[in-house]
Amino acid sequence: LERLGIRAGDRFTLEIGSRSFAVTYGTDYGDVARGAWVAFPRAEGLVLFAINRGNAAEAAGADAGSTMLVRPRGPDGI
């Protein structure tokens, strides 16, 4: 995410199939409200994409092998 210019606290768009989701790049689940998307780095060097108190895979209709596309949001939020 940092290679795309996305830093902690930034929001970005996650696309999975034909669906798009607004995601906050944070440090843990507490950085977003219940039901909101969050991404944060894990100790093993991976990034976790999740919904606070929800099931991200189910909400996105994703399974193992699904392609995810991350798009930074511009200054106007798009």
C-alpha cells in the first residue's frame, strides 16, 4: 500500500470482482466504526483486509484466489 502512496489513516478503494469498497488503512479494527472496512499490516508482513465485526470475504463475495485491486483515492475522495 505504501508503494501506492497510501499511508496510515488514508482511505482507498478496494475492488473485488464488480464490487468496490471504501477502506481505511489503519493499525487495527478500532480505527473504524463497526461494519466499516479496514486494512492493517500484520507482523508476518502481510496486510489484513477486514470488516470491523463483520465477514469481509462474505461481504465481498470473495474466496481463495479472488483478485483484489487497490486504488488510491484522489484529493477529492474519488
